[in-house]
Amino acid sequence: MRLRGWWICCVPMLAWGAPVDPVPSVMWAYYHQLFLANAPFVFDERVKLLAPPFAEDARQVPLEIDARAFKGDVVKILAWAELNPLPQIVDFQPMERVLPWLSIRVRIEQATPLRATVLTRDGLWHVGSALIDAAGGGCTAPSVVRTQPGWEDHLGEVLGGRYPRATFSRVKLHVAHPMDNGMVSGIPEFFINHAELRSDDNRLLARMELFPAVSENPNLAFDIEGPGPTRLTLRDTSGSQFEAAIP
Amino acid sequence: MSPRWIMLWLILFSLPVLAELDYGLKPRLIADDTWLLEGSTANFTKDNGGNIVNVGFIVTEAGVVVIDTGPSRRYGEALRQAIARVTEKPVIQVLLTHHHPDHALGNQAFKDVPIGALAGTAELLHAQGDSLAENLYRLVGDWMRGTEVVLPGEVLQAGVKTFGSHDLQLLHLRGHTGADLAILDRKTGVLFAGDLVFYQRALTTPHTPGLAQWQADIATLQGLPWTLVVPGHGPIATDAKPFEQMRDYLTWLDHLLRDGAAQGRDMSELIRSPIPERFATINLARYELTRSVTHLYPQYERTQMQPINTQQ
Ligand SMILES: [Zn+2]
């Protein structure tokens, strides 16, 4: 009897289009306010946030954010891991020639809902979601980079590759950096917090803010339309700047 | 309720729980003097207590030689009892094939016996044993109660070690963990391959030095005068099918990773790769592919990238 009564209460709510969160989350309302300032949003399957079902290595979890369904319409993409002590992952603004697609590896502290939210030009946030299982500890695990003697000499070294596709090319980057998140004993925050892609004639193609949930030795990939060399600029929280040229 | 009733209830409800935590080990004679305790090809669960592993023992004239000790103290103790049910001979030697927790965490039950392993195995168990045990606690729960890492006290080298009439040829290989012992009983032709051979169960790669090394080890093992192969996981075989499956799967995995890196494919894309129909009989292939791509792909990716800094 009581159950039936409960359903009657809910049916009108669903009929009004009350948003149904595709993942079990107790934090959505909190982050909606914190990161999206309570702006209008929809849970939207067209934003694909692809993560493995479980984190085999909680320090290096591969995420793929695919908002190509909104190509030409994207202002920015924000991503976070809800149950991370430091939830924010990235603020990605693809501009000219760069597709609204991004791959990035992150740290996960425990099993958590993940979100990639896409702001379109009409002011609406489209929310993609995923769940990942994890044994945990990715955020508080000691640095691997810092155990390697002479790591400072390689700081900011960038490995890159460009791989042609039918209508664009994929650019993959690997950056040597400990990405200290301030959570491992005695080591203060020290991470790459800003990246830019520019064309040969210095036009801004994409801008990206990175947060300490990004894995050490960051791995990033973008899809770029059109030919021509691309320049990458990275900046870390100590003010160091690293430059690279993608052929 | 009176205390007596409470006691009765406690007994009634706790008995089935205790009974469930019984590995039910039943040794099976697979060759002269040679017994096998075959685990399931599943993953670690709270139902199987980590009994996913093949453990063997050889009853020689001089005493019993045990090959791997299982995933927990409880398993190790049950193993000893199982051995005592088939022979009165004492256990005189433990040989560990490698340091993985499902093979070496039963050591506590054999503290009175020389436990032999390759030097690399002892080092790896020393370095990783506690965290591997902790992870197994998380996966299988109460079965692990009281389990602690016991390091091997005897360093084994490649060569022949004789127990009674059984000449055991010890091989020092590397493909699965960097220190992998395979054991060929020259008297019976039984080859204990350890985790260098998985059969009908997807292989695991967290500590492999590389798939090429593993392929070379498979060739070495297949070339031995064996008559029966005991894989680390999965059913035994009297034909070469376990080697063929290993070679096929390793080749497929290597090509998947190499081609993926050359094409700039994303790690999460590779994790979602289709698994060929011919591997449909291999348990946990999807699960282990997720793990293997995570372990191995970064090295493959880096070979397909160049330094591109313009200034430092
Ligand atoms: Zn193993």
C-alpha cells in the first residue's frame, strides 16, 4: 500500500521532466551549485564519458570525453570525479579546428561517479556521466616520478605524436611532470595547471585548465582538423613554462 | 530469551558460516605419485576464497614435495590436511613458482619445511607481499583471516633437484613476473608451468617484463620432454593446446597494442576492443584485457611518440 502511494507521488514529477540522474549520486546538487552555479542543465547521453568499468591502476585511469555531437556549439567542457578529495579534472575550451573530444588520465581515490559537463552556446549544460569502481588510493599514493633519480632534469619534457584520421588528426601528448596534488605527505602542490594549443600563425585553437586529479606524467589527446603544425604551451603552478611543437 | 537459547541460536546461525569457509580440497591423482588440487578459472571472490589456482604435490620416496601453497593461511592448512589424507610421508620441500598471492600466501602452513623460490621471487614477495595480501583481503574477505607473508628461506637455481626417484628439472624463466619457476618431473613427464601457462583462463600481466619474453618462455616450455602440462590456472592437458592458446593470445594482445599505438588510438578505446571469437572459451578475457591494456599500453604508446620540446 505504501509503495503504491509513493509511486503515485512520483509519476507527475517524472512527467514534468524532472531530471533522472543516470548514476547513483548523492553529490550532484552540491557540484551543480559549486561548478555550474546552479545553471540550467540536462543529463544528456550525447555527452559520452567513457571510462573502464574499474580502475586497474587508480593513479592512471583513462577517460575519454566525447562531445562531438555538439560540434561547433561547445563553449567549454568541465569534468570531475565526485568522490575524489580533489574532484576537479579539467576545464577544456576547444576553439578553432579542435573537436570537442578529449582523452586524459586521472587519479581516483575510490569508486565514484564521474561527470563531463558541456556548456553549449545557448547557455545549457549537457551532463555526461559514468561510474567507475576502484580499490582506491589513487590520490594519496606516493609519486612514482619522484622515486626516479634525476626526474627534475626531465621536468616538462613532452613526447608527442600526430596520427591522421579521415577528417582530422589525433594529437597525443605525454608530459614529464610529478603533478603533486598536495595530498602526499610533505610535498606541496606542484602541477601543470594550464595548457594552450596554437596554430602556426598564433591563433588560439584550444585552452585547458588542469587540476590535481590529473595523473602524474599527464597523458592528453586532442583531435584537430586541418593540416599545419601546432604549438603547445604548458605552465605549472611554479610559473615554469614548457613549449613544444607538434609536427 | 535465556542465555542458553541465545547460545543455541548463535551456534545454529554460525555453523553454516563456518562450514562455508571450507575450501573442500580434494587431491586428484594425475600421474604416478603426482596429485593436483585444481582451482576454478574464476576471479577472486568471497565465494571461492581465492581458490582459483592449481596447486600440486609429488609423493616421493623421500617425502612430499609441494608446488605452491595457495592463497591463504586457511588454504595452506587445508592443503596440509589434504596431503595427510593421501600419504603418511612427511612434507619435505615447498617449491614456489612465483610471488603472486594466490600461489604463495599459504606458506604459513609450511613454516617447518624448507620453502624454495628463485631469488627474484623472494625479492618480489618481500617488496610487494604485504600490499598483495591486503588486496586479497579486500577481494575474498574472511577466508584470509590470520594470513601473513612468509618469505621463502631457500634460494633455488636452475638445474636438477632430486627427491627420492624423482629428478625435478627447475627452469628459471621470466615472462609472467620476471622470476618464474617451471618444474619438469623427469620421471613422470609432468610439467608444472606455473603462471607462465594459463589455459581457458585469461593470462594476467601486472608484473610481466614484456610479452616477447613471455613468448620465448612458452617456446622453451613447449620444447621440453613433457607428457602432461599443469597450468597455473585452468585444466591440465596432455596435448600442446595450452601452449598454442598462450601463443595465439599473446600474439593477438601484442599486435592489438602495437597497432593501436601506431594508429594513436586511445587507451580507453583499446580497452573496449572486440575480443576474437576464438577466445570465447577463455574465462575473464574482457576483464583481463582491461587490466593488460592498463599495464602495458603506456610503453607501447611511448615507442610511437617523439620528443617535441622547442625550448626548456
Ligand atoms: Zn601469477
